[in-house]
Amino acid sequence: MPRPIKSITNPRLALQILSPEDVQRIHTATLEVIETVGVRFPSPKALEVWEAHGAQVDWNTKIVRAPGHLIEDALKKAPPVYTLAARDPAQDLPLDGNHVYVGTDGCGVQIIDLYTHERRRSALKDVAEIVRVADYLEEVAFIWVPVSAQDCPPETRGLYELKAAWENTTKHVQTESIYSEREARASVEMAALIAGGREKLRRRPVLSYALCTVPPLGQDPGTLEAALVAAEAGIPVGFMTMTSCGTTAPATLAGNLVVGNAEVISALAMIQLAYPGAPVFYAAAQTAMDLRTGGYTGGGPEDFLFGAASNVLADFYNVPLSMGSFATGAKEPNWQAGIENSLSTFMACVVMSDMLLGVGLLHGSRIWSYEQMLMDCEIYDIVYHMMKGIVVDDETLALDVIRAVGPGGNFLAQKHTRKHMRDLWVPKFMDRRPYEEWEAKRDDARDWARAMARQILETHQPEPLDPQLSAELERIIHAA
Amino acid sequence: MTDELFRAMAQSIIDGDPDVAADLARKAIEAGIDPLEAINKGFVPGVDYVGEQYGKGEMFLPDLVLAGEAMKAAIAVLEPEIARQGGQRQTLGTVVIGTVEGDIHDIGKTLVATMLSVGGFRVYDLGVDVPITTFVEKAREVNADIVGMSALLTTTMVRQRDVIEALEDAGLRSRIKVMVGGAPVTRAWAQEIGADGYSEDAIGAVSVAKQLVSAG
């Protein structure tokens, strides 16, 4: 049986972070940047697409300057709604603007071992095991490659990661670690095998691509070519900007949004020019640099604001959004991790970002922690409950019950209480025990999260992939 | 008069104003001031002040970078004059730096290059996507003390090892120190591939470089 998926839907909370005039100004500024400053597309294939559609291409600098109408017309061809398919159709994820789905974070390079507690380099086995735990968790709706399979050859690493993912989950898989045309071609073949053929893959994309831009105002050659291969096959493709105030973007938040927006919408437009109607999505994880080191922070009020603002932009362009939330800069699952991951996730959820990336990583998406993964799921669960808001009707106003209890009584023995008590949130990892019980045991959320992760890993068996399919996937990887 | 000029030079560094710094450098040459003295008594105190304020948490990375830009502008004016007079600017050492082949990530590497240059090193920045042989050839050409390599991807990180091996094959490894950095790079990785230095950020990289050259 596939595990249920907990997605936020029919929200009762809302937030206005940018006015329609603000959005229009950001859009106009973005088009001006694309038209006059340009964006670097260092791939002959991408440059040919631009040139064929009348953009101004400088073949020496690889910078494209495209008029606003070309970008706007291209973006209009992008489908506003489509579905990320899962190996098990019961776990399909409609990107319809009325759902928030959480994925695993990626792509870490180290892992805190679940049994030895040692921090070590990540390997293929870790990808498989993390995905297996993610398959169990109902808060996790889809898989991002959580850590890098560094024991696999660099040329086919991204493919081994995909194989490990499909072998351990029936949920949708989104890769953020394929960035060459060669690997992309093999990944399409693999996805087609899982979906049951090229045409079925187009209708039911069991794979999607998240790709990074190169801020400021640039793209990566391998990434562009991989995106074109995926888009041609009908695999949804998203471009993620990680513009950082002060280093790769202006220090001001609006300026940051403009730079990142120019990167993302120019890339999405290029895909639409090449393959009109191809499913695409907006992706973002903007931040502000650490003022002392220039480094990536992984959280802060700027990040939280970006988390809400990006969805307004994605809505303006009428494409789904994948938003970076969680991904704390903390070194351990601690106070900082709790604050950063709660606020970033709340802000991204309250505006109904379609996809959230994601649970499980520490130190700015570099170190995997199973404990953090499970605590992140609990953070999401809190937000999930908050998004239901406060329902006001006769039943919830509960006047009859208030009358029945009257001054000085209590509500424990009321049927109304028993009827509604399960609407109240129950924590997995919050410590609500009596003080003395805590004092005697001195254990906490980390211990409980670790125990739960071990239990899932040791007992959960996802619907296996047909061994013949596995062998075929292996063959494709070897031929790549 | 000279004191006033020196003070203005320091201030141009603190303000991070390359145009003013270059102007003051030209004025010093016109006034017949020893260009080495202009650097050491005029501009360097500005760099020291900025470094000190940074240490106290009063100034931030952009202050350091702007100071670095101003310093570069001043040195660009003064260095030819030093050479004309038959002298040479003292540096802590020569660094060849770049992002490895297959990787086009620029910012971290450029920041390290700037900080090293502000910190007193002569820096040759080879840019991004730098082939192995280019690292080796440039290191040989400029008689580098340090080769620095950046990588942002786990798939390109392995090139750092290739460059170290190429330096060995070229017979240069024994007299060149190797520093590595980049988001996926860890101290364990640096040790595994036999690099001499590793830092998580640009400020730390300067201390590491200083230790490496002083250790000889």
C-alpha cells in the first residue's frame, strides 16, 4: 500500500507581501535587465534557440538580450497546471496552485551516520536509505536527491542517484544533480522505462528536473543542455535562483528579486521557445550573504521574506513554484535550526508555494541529519495545522457545550470535546512531559527523532521496483 | 604636506574609493615621493585600519573588498614607478588561483583572490573552468608559492586532486603549496588529496596562505 501524503490544501491563512503595483514594477525592471543588460547562456544550443526567435545574441560573451514581448509571449505558452507523476498513481502530485508539497532537501555532501553519529562523506547507500525513510513519511510528498553518491563515478553519479531513488520509493522523484546533456539523455531513458515508454512518460512524468542558475544573470552550459533534453521529453523543468544580497545580487531585497527573476524567467522563456507548452516551474532560494564572510547563511528575515515573495512572482507568470525553505544554516538540530526552518516554511506555505525544498539538511544544505529530517517534518506538520485556520460555525462556536458546562466546570467530559479533540495537534517531538520525568531521563527531540528514523529504516519496505527494471536501469547507466 | 597626503591615502582605502586612491598615487609620484614609501606609509595604514575594524565587528566584508579595490588602483599606479626606479614591491608570496575545469563558479574564488591581494600577496587569477595544464604552466611561469583551487560541485571537486598530481608530474609539487576550497570541500577531502591548506571562507584563506608561506 502506498503511504498517504500530507499536503496543505484549501488554506485559511493569507499574507500580502507585495502589492500588484510592486509585482508590476519588479516585472518591468526584470524585463529591462533582460533586454538591456542581458543574461549569459553559455551553450550554443541555447544561443541558437534565442537567435532563431529574434533575440540579440553576442556569440563571444554568450550574453542574450531579449525584448520584453519575446519573454512575455514565451512565458504565456507554459502550462499553468500539470501533475508530477509518481510510480504509484495514488501518490501523484497535481501542481494546481491549491497544494503545498514537501520534498527532501538536496544535495548534501556529508551525512551524520544514524548509528555511529559520525559525520562522514555521503555515498550511494545513503541515498537509498534516506529515500526509503522519506517514502514512509507522509509529510514528504516527493524526493529530491538528498545527498551526493560520492562513491559513484562523477560521470554517471546523477544516474545512480536516480536509480537508488526509484528503487526505494513509489513517490515522485525530482533530480537536482544532473547537469550534462549525456546524463540527461540517459535519465530520460530511465524515466521512460519506469513510466512504460516515451509517450507515457510525457503524460505521466515520474521525473522532474530542478536546475540551478548561475547568479548574477548567468546560466550553466551543461544545465541548459540537460534542460533542453528533459523538456523535449516532456519532463517538467525548473530553474532555481539562489541570488544572495551583497554577493550575487544587490544588497536590497527588491534588487535581489529582479536579478533572480531575470535568471529564472529568461531560462523558462528559452525552454518555451524551444518546446512550446513544455511543463516548467519557477524555483528560488534567495538569501542574503553573511556580512562577515560573504557566505551562505541558510536563514534570516530576508530569506523568509523571499520565501513568500517568490510565490507572488511565480503566480504572476502563472507557473508552479518550488521554494527553498528549511535548509537551516545551523550545524546541529538546535535552536537556530528550529527558528530558521519554522519561519522559512511558514512564510513559503502561507502563500501556497507548490513545492518546498526540503527536509533533512544542516549547515546550509551540506550535511544530512535524519534527526533534522524528522524534526523538519514536525515543523511542516505544525504549519499544516495552522493553515487550516479557525473555522467559525455553529458547531465550532459550541454554544450548547458552553451552556452545559457553565461557569467553573470543565469540558473534559463533553462528547463535543471527544468529537473534536483529534482536530487538536499532537506532537511527536515536543517535550510536554512533567519536569521530573524529563529530569530523570534527560532525553529530547533528537533522541526520539533518531529512534523513529532507525525504526522506519529497519522496518519500512517500500513497494519494490521490478528487479528486471532495476537491471535495465543499470544497463542504461553503463551505456551512458 | 607629505603627512597630509599619507593621511588622505589611508582615508581613500578606508572609503574604498579607487579613483581617489589612484589620484593620490599619481600626486605622490609628481611630488617625488618614494613610491614604496607611499604604499607603506600612505595606503597600508588604511588597509590595517580596515582590517582592525573588521576584527572588531565594526566593518564588514564589502568594506574589505572596497578597500582591496582601492589598494589595487593605487598599486597599479605606483608599481610601474617602483620598477622604473629599479625597485620591487615586497609581497608575502605569489599565488595562482582559479576554479577547476568543468566548473564555472566564480564568486568564492574571486573573493579569496581579492582578500589575498589585500593581505599582501601577488595574485594571478586564472578565472573559472581552468584546465589542469593551465594551473601547472602558470605556476611555473610566475614561480608561484601557492596554487589555490576552487570547486563548487562534487563532480568537479575531483579535479583538485588531478591538479595536485599534475604539479607532481611536472616536478613542481615540492616547492609549491596547494590550497583548496569550495562548498563541498572539507578538511578531510583536502587531507585525502594531499592539499596543504584548506579554509571555509576567504578571510580564513588569508591566514592559511600566510602560514603556508611562513612555514616555507
